[in-house]
Amino acid sequence: MILAALGCMIACCRLQPADALTEKEIESKANALIAARKYREAMQLVEPQIVLTPKNAELYGYRASVYLNHHQEKEALADLQTLYRLEPANTRFIPLREEAFLQTGQFARALADCNKMLALRVNDAMWYARRAKCEARLNDRRAAAADLQKALSIDPYNYDALMFQYDTCIDRLEESAALVPLNKILSKHPADSAVLLLRAGLFEVLERRPEAMIDVSKAIASDPHNWPAWEFRAKLKWEMGEKKSAIQDYDCVIAQTRGDSRSMLLEHRGKMYEELGDTRNAISDYSTAIRLAPRHANVTPELINRAKLYAKMGNFAEAIADFGSVLEQTPLHIAARQGRASAFYGAHKYEDAVRDYTKLIELDRDSRWFTERARAERNLGKAELAARDEQQAKLFRKGF
């Protein structure tokens, strides 16, 4: 919320060249792009203006706001440093710099900026709340408590103060108490999807799932593009037994998600299909997750899950291939080694099964592996070796 407020405060000015945009054009276009989370386009808008007027300090401040919204704090601070070198008396971008300091863990510098803002705005509840947050991070709890009390005395419904109160309760594991500030925010802003989602999370922790479901559904109604809310609701539905409806929510999220997150969501939905006994759709989701995963990404869970389903269906060649892919990357992976050994046995490849069970015995001297290796050895006609392994299994079970 603070970044949205900061974005609205910033307007670039004093553009001299005839072909440069006016300050109002930059302000309206860039704010619209940032609101739409189109950070690349916002950057493409502001950077040519910096080339045209490189000594226009506030242009660097505007680009810093784009960086900060895009979670590029280091770049944002570099631009703010340029701004204050060009224009040391500028106060418009102190809030932006304070947020950048806070996000990069420079709490003493953030505190100094809070003090500068309070010198300009003596009775601003937001800045008392933000100073309280810095003081808490610097372990000055007495000062933080005093500033929080001051903020709430000025404005009992101040968003920053109430969110700091919520964070404090969470740090203390006081989930029931954490509901109080969220309730106050929602009494004034009932459609705030972020706060609704936070309260839904608390309700879930407190095992008040029906109330969590109401809040997360309100969050989705308020912001249909809040995909974490859709995923959260899907999990709640699953826990409450509404399994088909949960999958429908996952369908909505997956359709709108790309990259690493999509692979993770596909794995989650695959597990749901698997639990429902829908093997075909489960394999499809695991396969898509593996295919979409970035190069060198860890797809071990998806490969293991798919391999187990292949083995269950009797598709042992596919199962062996998937377990083998895991073992190529992680040779000591016990579950993959066990799975491949079992798949080799199912495919009547007993020599290969014996090799994998032998490796398992080296890695994890468990009676199960001696028993399973004995089974494979009997199928190879090696009765003496099998009897020896069966004896070893008995000894291990007795604790020898």
C-alpha cells in the first residue's frame, strides 16, 4: 500500500527539450503503467526522458519508484543517491528512500528519514507508525510502543499503525490478538483484498475454516486477479472436502500463471488428481510441470510422483526412466533408488533389481532391502544367495 501511495506522490518536472514529454504526461502514463504492474513499459517511458534531461533530479526519483515497485532496491537506491546529489534539498522522494532503506535492512537510515518526514508533518500518524517499525527492527521496543500509541491516538484507523500492530502480534504468536487490527482496517476498507487474505490466514490457523472461506472469497470478489487468493481458497476447499471445486479453483490459477509458480501449482493439482484416483490427469499435470520447469530446476518431486503412477499402472519402462532421471542428479536418493528397484522387479529385470537393492543396502542397512533382494535372487535361481539375504533380514529385524 505504501508503494502505491508513493507512486501517486511522484511527478517528474522541468523537462526542457521540445520533444520531451511534459511532467503531466509522464505522471499520468507512468502511474497507469505501475498500477497495471507493467514495470518494463514504465521503465521504457522514463528512461528516454533521463537521456534527454540527465540533470533533472526528479526523473531519477521517478525511475527509482519503478525499480522499487519491481523489487530492485539496489537500483532504486542508486537512482535516489543521484537525485540527492543533484538536488540535496528535495523532500518529495524522502518517503521513497525510507521505503528502500527499510526493504534493504538499513533501519537506522530509514529511521533518519522518518524523523525528517515528522519534522515536516508533525501530526502524521503514518510516519509515527513507520518510525515505530524502524525502532522495532532496531530493538528499541519502548520507543516503538510509544510511537505506535502516538500514531493510533492521532488516527485509530491508520493503516500503517494497524498493520504494524498486526505484525507485532504475529511475531509474538498471538494469532487471536492479531485479528483485532485487521478487523479495524476492514471496518473502514471492507474490500481490501490483501487484508482479507491475511485475516483468512489467521482464521485457518485458528481452525475457523468457514470464516476463512468467507474472507478469501471476498478477497477474490474484490480482486479477481489475486491468484494467491484463488490458490488459498482451493486448499481450504480441499481441506473441507469440496475436492472437485478445489480443482476448479486451481484451474483458474494455473490458466493465469507462468514460470516456476505454474510448475509448482501443476504439481499441487496433480497430487489432488492422484488422491481422487484420476491417474491420467495426475500424470498429465506432472508431465506439464516437468516440461515447463526452467533449465536446471529441481523437478524431483514431479518425477518421483509420475514414476510412482507409471509403476502403479504397470508402465515400468516409463517408471524406470523417471526414477533414473532423479538418480542421475541425486545418486543417493533413497526413494528413487527403491522405486527403480521395484520397477525393475515388476519389469522382470531381476539383475537390475538386485543391483539397486544392493546399493540400497549400502546406503540404508534396512531389513526390507535384504528381503526384496532375496525375492529377486530367487527369480534368478540363486536360492543360496536368497537364503543368506533372508537370514540377514531376520537378524536386522531382531536388532543384530
